[in-house]
Amino acid sequence: MPAIKFVLSILLLIVIASFAVKNMGSVEFNYYDLQLQLHSIELPLMVVLVIPLVLGLLIAWFMDLFDRFKLKSIIRQQNRSISSMEEELENLKNTPQIPIQAESSNDS
């Protein structure tokens, strides 16, 4: 399985590298600063495409990290509940049982 992941990673890197080489043309990027003044810079197209991709991956990673912490917290809470229930079950197994006497009914 690790070999398959490695091969797929290499193939993905080759695709990304070929995409980067083919898209090295410059594009003008316009933006406003905090004083609402227009500025423009020229960036390679690949940079303009990769920055949002990386930001999206980071956002998704942080969201996944948050979900993992939440799930680990739930697992810890459930493990504590299971432990307390197992202790209660052991205590119930060790308590002496009082025999239940059957009531005799007199049908007259």
C-alpha cells in the first residue's frame, strides 16, 4: 500500500510540474489596500492558481483537525462511561443474591 501511495504521489507531482511549466505566463493581479487605493502586480499564472489551492487545503486540514479533536473527546467520554458501567457490573456480580420466594396461591 505505501508503494502505491508513493507512485501516485510521484504521478501527481509530475502533473503539477507540467502544469506549472505550461502556465508560466504573467497575469496582472489588481487589489485594493486598506486605504482603498488600487494596486497591481504581475504574477505568474501558476502562483495565482496555487495560492488559493494551498489556502483551501490548509482550511480543510484545520477543519479536519478540529473534527479529530472533537471525536477524540467523545471517545474519551464514552470510554469513561464504559469503565464505570463495567465497574458497576462487577459490583452487581459480587453482591449476594437474595432468593426470590414464589408465592403460593390457594385456589379455593
